[in-house]
Amino acid sequence: MGQWTDGGSDPQANIQLGREVIRATIGRYPNTLLLGPAAYNAARMHPKVIERFKYTTDAPVTADMLATLLEVNRVVVGTSIYMDEDDTPHDVWGADAILTYVPGQGASLRTPAYGYTYVLTGNPFVEPANFDTNVKSWLYPVTYERKPVIVGPGAGYLIRNAAS
């Protein structure tokens, strides 16, 4: 497939292949593309992508423009970072791309989906408020337990290391 940081690669063809794999598996086209920052920047700066927009705008290619080009409802860029034990920041999402079908709000349980986030029974659980003299403020402890579960791997398509 080639990394999108290589001008000879083709992000649009990679995504089109993933679209057809998902459609052949679940009978629906994917509607969401999740990108790590490196993959997002490689896709939007890719010469073939820029070529597609060069006659319509001088503005940088945006996530919305990518969504239209790649035939998905939305492109989501995972910008979260974490710090390792040496306080060095790292991207949580890495350089991967995940193409997936995400059902809308209120969809049937029979609707195919890559995953769901289940909220555990009794959550959120709010404890009684108490005043903490150390911080001179009222504290309202809340427990909110959730569990993400991949329920339909056929509704997702992973492009590992889409960018370097």
C-alpha cells in the first residue's frame, strides 16, 4: 500500500479498497475515518490529494474536504497525547488510519458497528458532596464506568502506519 508520506502512494485508493472490504462484509459503506495526526497530515499534504483540490481552493485541505473526497461522513483526527515516564509526549493514535461504520444515535442493536462503548449499570454514580478544607471547595465525587468493546471487526478496516 505504501505510506502516505511517500508521494508514490495513493491514500484515496487505500481508502476506496477499505470501503469495498467493509461493504462486502456488512452490506454498508463506512461513514467515519479516524486518523492519527501523522496520518492526517500525510493525507492532507499528499500530492494526489492536493492535485484534486488545486483548482477549487487555495486554502489548506481540511478534514471536511478529506471526508468529501474519501466519501465518508466525517474524518476524525485523534490529537490526544500521553506522557511516558521521561515526560516525553507521544501521540495516542500513532500513524494509523481506521475506516469504520459508526451507527447513528438510536440505531437498532442489530445494526453492524465496529464497536460500542457500554455504560455500566448504575452509572454515573454520584456520591454525597463534602467540603475539603485543603482546597477550600466542595467536592462532588462521581464514578462513571464505561467499557469500549469491539463487537463487529468486519465493520472496520485498519491501515497500519499510514504515515511515517
